[in-house]
Amino acid sequence: MNLSIPDSKENCVKKILLVDDDESIQFLYHEELEENGYQVLSALNGEEGLRKFSEEAPDLVILDIQMPGMNGIEVLRQMKMQNPAVPIILSSAYHEYKQDLGAWASDEYVVKSADIEDLLTAVRKHIGA
């Protein structure tokens, strides 16, 4: 009798949905997050992000605020209505959004930077390494 044991590493890979319209941020975050052992799904706008959120059931969402069409605050609101347990990290180039009441519904707020250590720290805090 041959019993195969599933690869435990494969079963515990955390899935992150990255919603950002900036392709350079998509590339940077995608590469860094994958190097740190996460599976990364990408969406370039809010509507695509909501669809993937429903279909893919990510463990965590990294969400831009300023996007064409539906902005990140509205996407955040709809995602929290669908599944409030999924941590959502708002990632924006603008410090002032931290004061926005809609941003308070997020689990974390990180200002975009080429050094993504703050983002990685927030991701680890919410879903582990």
C-alpha cells in the first residue's frame, strides 16, 4: 500500500490578492512577496479585485486607494461586507488617506515605498511568514 503524504509546504502557502493599477508596484510587490513564500494574485482595478476576491478566497488583500473606476475605499467596503475576516492592507502613496474614515475599516495602512519592509511586516503580522 502506497500512502503519499501531501507536501505540507504546498498546503500552507498563503494567498495574497494585490489590487493596484500601477504596473511597477505590481511588479515590485509581486516579486518581493513571492520571494517571501506567498502566492500572489493580481488585479489592476477595483472591479477585477472584487471578482478575484470572491473567486479566489485570498488570505489577505493589499489594496491601493487611488485607482480608475472604483476607488480602494469602496472596494474595501465591499470586501469587508463579503468577508470581514480577511485582513486588508491599504497601500497608498498619500499619507493623508490615513485620516479618511473609510480607511479605518482596513486592518493596516502602509505608505508605498521602494523599500517594502513595512508592507512585509504588516503582511507577516496578519497572516504569518
